[in-house]
Amino acid sequence: MKNVQFAEQLTYQRKLKGLSQEQLAEKTKVTVRTIQRIEKGSVSPHLRTVKLLAAALDIEVDDLMQLNDPREESIETKWLLLMHVSPFVGLVLPFLNILCPLFVWVHKREDSPVYDSHGRAVINFQITMTLLYVLAFAALLTIQGFGFLFFIAVLPFNAAIMLVNIFAVIRHRKCYYPAFPFLGINHR
């Protein structure tokens, strides 16, 4: 698990600086293959390698090596839950299903690649669902019989997907939303 967290942080920081694996290898004198294996999470880097990577990325070693502080994990879980639960407000007030997680994502995306990837997934899904609501409403008005069923099915589908992902975040810190990548693909 620690290799995976380091791999995610290294990949995120490298992409944040706009570097390819090859460019990072040139700056650190660490082989491209080693960087690839570290970013896959298949190896644990030596402390010397970590220091070289941090120096090349112009960040602190602590930014790459995150210690598992239970308080920080608890805070991260709370932010992730807020990001995943906030779209439920959109069931009462239109477009808040997009605006609420968008606000949280904009506020937290720079803090961690986890916030960035989860935020993108939630917002992409909510935009997709909003477009689906519009199609369902058009079907309700134009297609007799099927239009009504389609319109009625969209809301429970949206709620079910959101609930499944909330539980996945609580248990595994993972999420999966079937959606079009309006905000681009996740960095993970």
C-alpha cells in the first residue's frame, strides 16, 4: 500500500511539473525503467532515490513520502465524503449536483491527487446525469410509454450510483462513476 501511495504522489508531482518520465530520469540520473517501476508501485525506492526525485521536482521529500497519520486520513475521508455526498443537494435544487462538488474540487484539487481524481469523477458523472435528465425529459414529452419509464428510471439510477460510490470511498477510498470525461481523465 505504501508503494502505491508513493507511486501516486510521484506521478502526480511529475505531471504537475509537466515532466515526462524520460525528462525526470535525465534530471535525476535515475533510469527511466526505475521511474516506471516506482510509478507502477512495483518497487519501493531507496531513500537516496527519493531525495533525488524530490530535488528534481523541486519539492520536499515529505511531499512524496506521506506518512499514514490517522488524523490526516480521517480528514481526507471527510473531504472525500463531502465531495461524493454533496451532489444529493441537486435532487432538491437543480444544478447544485454539479456546483457543490465543483466547489469542493476547485478548493481541494491541489492538495492531493486523490481529491483531484475523485472530484473529476464526481463532476463528470453529474454533468453526464444532468444531460441524461434533459434527454429523459425530452423523451417524456415525445415518446409515449417508454419516455415515462426512461424519465422515472434516471433518478434512482443516479442515486444508486452515488450511494455505491459513497460506500466504496468509506471502505476503499476508491470510486467508479460511468461518465463522459468532460474534465479530462483522472491523473491516477
